[in-house]
Amino acid sequence: MEVRGSILQSVAKFVRSKFGEDGWDHWLAKVTGTAREIYVGTIDPERWYPLKATLIEPTANVAQLFYNWDLKKAAWDLGRFSADFKFKGARKILVKIPSPNYYIRKGVEFLPSFYRPAKLNVEENREGFARVRVTLFPDMDTTTQFRIAGWMQRGLELNGCKNVEVQITKALTNFDPYSEYQVSWAMKR
């Protein structure tokens, strides 16, 4: 599997902004040679990189160094940060214009544009609730699963929602036929 460079850019920005240059140097010392080579160079946001070496393992290194091995929290925070990174500035305005349900529907385009091969289906999408399934993701791991959940949560918050909850009710990592996210929210008044 592969991940688009823009995701890796958000990881680099996250580590530097949250843990400073000392944290960045410490993290770089922990990642594999392949990842280190990519992260110290110029990451092309449109290029595809190997998922395991450049995202899964480096996320585990973030969890080890800065989150006391809490993979869920580290990956969730990286996903939230990635949504902020994606929708900053002028793009932030764009995420607020459509309805939350539109944002959920666009999710079918999100996953394959950042991970390949991947497929996402929106099974249910009504006011205040959605059920989303990842039906194709050959190398799904817990860090990527939680990263996607954090991204959805923060994207909906940027969309004007409050009390956003994302629950993973089925998981490819548990040998279920798909990963299922149940997402609920309320609109800010």
C-alpha cells in the first residue's frame, strides 16, 4: 500500500510543531532509514510513498516517544492535525460551506486520494449521524484506523459541528470484512 506525500508533510509538521526541534531530532533518530531519508528531504505532496515504512512505523515512533505507547491517542491526534493541515487558510472556508452530510459524502473521495488501494462507502448519512465503511485497505493497521477517525472528527468540527463522536464498531484489524465508523454530531447554535 501507498500513502500520498501530503499526509507525510502533515506528520512532519505535527512532530515539529508539537514537540519542537529536539523532539523532531529524537523522532528522526528512531524512524527507519527509509523514512528518515524521506522526512529529511523534500516531501512531494503528490507523490506516493510506501505506507508501512513512511506512515505506520513513524506513527508508532510518535506513540513510543511522546504518548507513552498510546497508539490510539497518537494516531487520533495525528489525524486531527492532518485535517487542520488540509483545511487551513482558504481551504478552511471551503470545509465550512457544505453541510456535514456533504463532508461525509466526500469521504468516498478522500480515502483513495490519500491511500491506495483503498475504498470507502457511506452506508448511512442523515442529520447528525453517519455510518462509513472502509471496505478495501489491504494493510489496515490500528494507527491508520485511528488516524482516519481523528481526521473525520476534526473535519466535522471545522465544519461547525460540536460533540463529534467517532466510534469504530468493526475493524479490518479485527478480521472483520470492513472497518466501520459510526459518526455522530450536533450543529453549533
